[in-house]
Amino acid sequence: AYEIYQCDWSSDVCSSDLQVIASDARAQSARAQRDTAQALLDQAQALRQAGMVPGIDVIRAEVRLASDKQRVTMAENTLAKTKLQLARVIGLPAGQAYTLTDQVPYVPSPERSLPQVLEQAYRDRPDYLASLERVQAAEAKRKAVSAEALPAVKLNADYGAIGLTAGTAKSTFTVAAGVSVPLFEGGRRQGRAAESDADLRQRKAEADDLKAAIDYDVRSSFLDLKATDEELQVATRGRELANQQLVQARDRFAAGVTNNVEVIQAQEAVTLASEQYISALYAFNVAKAVLAHSMGTAEQAVLQFLRPQGR
């Protein structure tokens, strides 16, 4: 089987790769919830046999287990489809199996201010650098047209020897100088100057427009990064609280303090919190990838944004 090391860092591949990671995380979460539901069913059956809980608690646990098994089936099906999509994007042979050799954990985004990110984007974006070079070429062309109005000085020199033999050869040389003044090139030169001026204005307008687009892309992705980071922090805390709620509900049910309605509700809260965490982490990593792409150094920046230190 092929082993795919995250990520190939082109925008399409990285997006598909992150989708596979999110789908894999959802499948793992669904399997964990199924195993928990199976354990709770076993617990309810044991308590029912001991006469500590009514039969309705066993039925509730069975319904919950059936629901979690369905979630596992759907999650694994989605994972298989996203892996097929990634295989098509990276050009694997049809039907070729592969495994992901790495996972993208939570990595805080580097502490960079917006001006620093913008400065790097203007320095590294190849499309913007190319537009600046086109402006420089247009300026050089305009200067060349202006220089055509200046007089041109030409100097030609020749040195050699003439004679029937080498011993009787005499040195000979010629020197000629001339001055060329373009007196009748005014109209043609003015036309070329107007054409070069128009080309220069167009190139400057293109560079300014691209600079404004880069500014928008960077600012927009920077805002998305901050928002998704905060969303991920909330989702992380929510997942921790949901797991604590489930542990306490199971303890209360085992002690006979309450029925398993509370446990089922806690299980649903864990499922919802896990999905919110996975979605938030996916959105956070996508925001980092988009910001890296807008900075113009996608591969290096994404490696820095998505990889832990020392890896």
C-alpha cells in the first residue's frame, strides 16, 4: 500500500488531505461511542439481572447502541469516499490502497502580526513579484523611447597593415566619427512614447490591483484564523466537560441514583461535542493553509503552521 505523508501542500491536495483526516477522526470517534454504548448496555443488563434497574433501561441502552452502530457505518463510508477523492487528486492508480502515515494535531499558529504577514506576502508572492518586474520592464521601455530623441555619436576605427611582403608592409588606419540627429522621427517617436506610457500605466494598475487583492486575501484569512482558533478553544473545553458529564452520569447510574436517561443524554452530549471539536479543528487547519497560500510560500508556511516543533 502507498503511504501518503501529509501534506502534498498544493491547495487541492491539502484540502482533500485535511478532509480525510477529519473523516478519519469522525470514524474513530464513532467507534469509541459505539464501544461506550456497548459497555453501557452490558452494565444495564447486569444491573437488570441484579434487580436494580427496570427493563426499560436495557431497552434504552440497546436503542443507543443501534444508533451508534449506524453512525459508525456512515462515518466509515464517508472516510472511504474521501480517501477515494484524495487518491484521484494525487493521481494514484484506480483501486490502489494507501494509508496516511501521519496525522495533523493541534498546533497553535505562529505568533505573527498582520503587518508581518502582509510584508512576507508582498516579498514572497510570485505573482506580485512578476507584476513588479513587468512594471520595471515597462519603465525601461519608456526610457528607451525617450532616449531615441537624443543625438547619437558614432565612432568607427580600423587598423591594419598593407604591402607586398611582411617586411615592406606599412601600417594603415582609418578613423571616422559621426553624429546622428533624429530630425524627422518626431511623429513616430511620439507614437511609441504614447504606446509605452499606456503600457506603463496598465502595468502599474495591474500591480496595484494585485497588491490590493493580496491585502484582502491576507486580512480575510488572518481574521478566519483568529476566529477558528477561538472556536477551537471553546470546542476543546466543551469536549472535556461532556466527557466529565458522561463519567458522572455513569457513576450515578451504577450507584442506582438515577436511570440511564441521564447517561443517554450525556452520551449524546459527548457525540455532539466531539463533532464540534473535529469540525473546529478542521476549520482551523484549513484557515492556516489558506493563510499560507495567500502568503505565497504555501509549502514552507503550511509545514510551519501544521507541524509540531521539531518534526
